[in-house]
Amino acid sequence: MPAREAPRLVVGLGNPGREYERTRHNLGFMVVDDVATRFHVERWKSKDSARQAYDSARGVVLVEPTSFMNLSGTPVRLISSWYRTPPEGVLVVADDIDLSFGTLRARPFGGHGGHNGLRSIIATIGDHFPRLRIGIGRPEDDAVEHVLAQFDAAEREALPAIVDAAADAVCIWLEEGDDALMRFANTWQRAPG
């Protein structure tokens, strides 16, 4: 009997709690929620400091750490260990202050770029996991205030198309792998306006 293939993990980064719900730093949660809607996933459980749902038909576990951003690595390590998913089978979706608003970028591995969620995950499972970053733009003043703030009116109008494209990217990764993810994400352009 062949060994069961480990499911892949799609990890959206964000902060728990209503006060952070629609903030720029919670883009990862928004994308995972969109993927869950597409897959008709309704059964979530809270375990290992994360909200998680296993879709056995697609061989994927959707994960939203509830440990706060800078502690995201612990739930990712626990869940990937439980399912025996290697780092290259863990796609992390996160906001990125160094990319212009609405830009998508994907890499098969790399550094944290100053992102505390990525920094925490790298500290627990290493840096050889794919990541999908979504630009939120860098403000002229306080970066912390910017990432923890709600989107402005113009951003809110553009957000559905950006989240939709990022969810498309996740689905492409699940179906076709890293190269296809990078081809799509690194060339996707949001409509002007």
C-alpha cells in the first residue's frame, strides 16, 4: 500500500481579533478566506494556536494562525509537523510594505524582508517555503500604524480584485506548483484606477 502523500498547507498571515479584521496586515487571512469560499470549506477547527480546515479532496490544509503575527512560526511548525508536510509544501500568504499597493510577488524561498510573521516562520521551519506577498505600499511616516490601519476608500474599492487574484495564485500553486505560481503572480497587474 503506497504511503499517503502529505497535504499542502496554505497559511494566511494576520492578527486575531475584530480590531484587526480589515487591516492591511490581515491580507493573508482575507486571501485564505477567499480560497475557503471557493472550495466550499465550512468546517474549521481551532488547534495549535490556529484556525484550520482540512480539505481532503484537494489535499490542502487552510491555516490562519491566531497567535499574533510575530508568533506565527509556532503554529506553522506544529501543523506542518502533524501532517508531515515539508517546508516546500507550505505556501505562506502575507502583506508586504515594500511592494506598491496591489502588487503580487511570489518566491519559492527567501528571507523575511522585515516581515515579523515570515521571520517567525523562518525561525521554526527554515526559509525553504514558497511565499506569496501582496503589496500594501510604504507610507512616508509610521510603518507600524500603516500596517495596522484599515484600508482607505480607494484601496477598499480595489481590494476585491487584488484578493481574488491572490486566491487565483494560491489555486494555481495547488494545481501546478511553484513555477506556475511565480509566472502568474510576478506578471499579474491590477487594473488602473
